[in-house]
Amino acid sequence: MVEGSMTQGAGQGPEVERTATVRDFRVPAYVHETGPYAQSTHPGDVVPPAEAAYPDGYTPTQRDLPVINRGDTVQVTVDPASVPAPQPATGQGPLYVVGDVHGYLDELVAALQEQGLLDAAGQWCAGTARLWFLGDFTDRGPDGIGVIDLVMRLSAEAAAAGGYCKALMGNHELLLLGAKRFGDTPVNSGAGTATFQAAWLLNGGQKTDMDRLQDHHLQWMARLDAVEEVDGHLLLHSDTTAYLDYGRSIEEVNDTVRETITRNDADEVWDLFRKFTKRFSFRDEGGADAVRSLLDTYGGTRVVHGHSPIPYLLGEVGSEEGEDDGGPVVTGPHVYADGLAIAMDGGVTMAGKLLVQQLPLDT
């Protein structure tokens, strides 16, 4: 029997286990890789070393980003005077995007309140505003299921007010789905065998999330789109060109991803997870061309993505000696690849910032 309430909401739930934090922000070697369409993996996106079996181009490391206690993260103080005025009740409202959340529910609520999207009680107050989450709701942080419950609730509240709250599929949604559905079932990783359960645990999977995971959460995640275009912004989770493997239109990509999940074949879902875990395609030499390949295929004038933390894109993850004064400093989105890409993962799991940003950017 799954623990937790069907109406689990923001800030509610069982006491959450805390995991000791390893505060080591030294720059990984892959940050300095160059070359067109370079692909690598985040230290926190790894597969278990089962029989040393890793897919081609997939370079896991034991230096995972662990769960960070709430007290280690940046706490946002909301100045009531700086909160935007409530949105009008009619007409199309402004567009906002949210980077990777990874279970940091309190930080998410504070960031949404700072933008004037939620009131002091945590209810939608933005009228016809449009809000997109770029994926990765769970793992590493303390309350991933609470985050999903909040997003689901805001979807209903925003729709009732004439706006909307929508979400994209991240690689951690695929990982949680796979861990729940397939557990320790061996999958063909391309160079041997691996399991979703081992990969989920190695990537910050939280027992409290799995214990509270219910059918309606699984159904919601399985139906998420992978790509969307809004107001000239091509929204996706991962900074990779792997989306091109699943279709030549946004509709085809989303249909293919959903069909792959629906078929419930462990090897197929693993391959989807592996491809969505790739990163850094838009960085360094050839990055702008990689972005253009997506824009030319799916439309839009800029890609907006999460997945790769901004500190890693900038190579600013503390000193080589690991003697930082509190971790990386992230003040907002990172625009790069000749201005064609906007990175939205502020690195909340590494004491960075959970980003909520109105689009288009001023600059």
C-alpha cells in the first residue's frame, strides 16, 4: 500500500529523511570538453556500474550530487513591494518558465511568489498568466512528490482563472517511471546490462518519494510532452539534439515519446532515458549550429532548456581546491550559443538558485 494522502499538497507530507551533504564543487573534467555537438553527462546523471556496462558515449562517475539539506540552499526573501501586480482576468497573460526543481518545494513556492504567480497561501493568483515547467521535479531534493502535487494543483487553478500551468518531460521523470515500473529488471544499456532501480538510486532517488508515488502521479508523468513552442521559444528539458531521433515535428516527437512509454518495454524506455540524459550539445564550438538544427526542424527563434546547471555551462563550480564560500552564484538565466539558447537550471541542488523567469528576456 502506498503511503501518503491522495491530496498531498505543497509543504505537506511525512517527515523527510535528510542525507549528509558532500560539498565538493570542483570543476569536473568534462566541463572543459570542446567540439561540435559535444555530449557528456552531469555528475548527478549516472548509471550504476553493473558489470561496467554503459552505453556508447555515456560516461558516468561516482561523483554524484547528493541530497542537499534545505538549510544549505539559497532562501529567497519576498519583498511585497517588488511583487508584480495581479494579472488581468481576460486576454492572454505573460509567459513564465521554471527550471529544474528536483524536490525543492519550499524554494519553488518562494520563487513563484516572488514573481507574483502565487499568493501568500500558495494559491494561483496570476490570472491569465502562462507557466511552463521544464521538467525534473524529483530526486536529490527533499519533497519531489510534493512538487508534483503542487504543479498538478496549479494546473487546475490556473485553468480556472483563464491561464495555464503546464510541464515538460525531464530525464528524471523517465527515471522515476522506469524505477517504479521495471525495478531491478535488467535492461540492455548498449554495452551490457543495467537496471532502472540502480540508476534511480545513484541519481538521488528518494525513498520518501517512491513511498508516496501513486497511480495518478505516474499517469500524469507518462502523459507529459517532451517539446513545445510558445511565442517563438522552443521549450525542452535537455540541451541535446537527441529529440531529432524521435520525429521531425513537435507533434511527432511528443507522440513517439508517449507511445514508447505506453508500450512499457524496459529497453525502449531505457534508451529514451539515456538519450534525454545527454547534455552540452549547445555549448562550445558547433553549439549554435546544434541549436539551429532544432529550430529549423521544430520552429521558434530560441531554445529554452533546463537539465545542465548553469554553473557547469560556465565552468564556475567553485575552485579547484574545493574551498568555495558557499557554492556557485547564479543570478538568472544564461544566454549562450550566439544568443540562440537560454539555460534555466540554476543549480538548486548545489546551493544555486531555483529559477522562474518571464519571457521574453529583456536582453
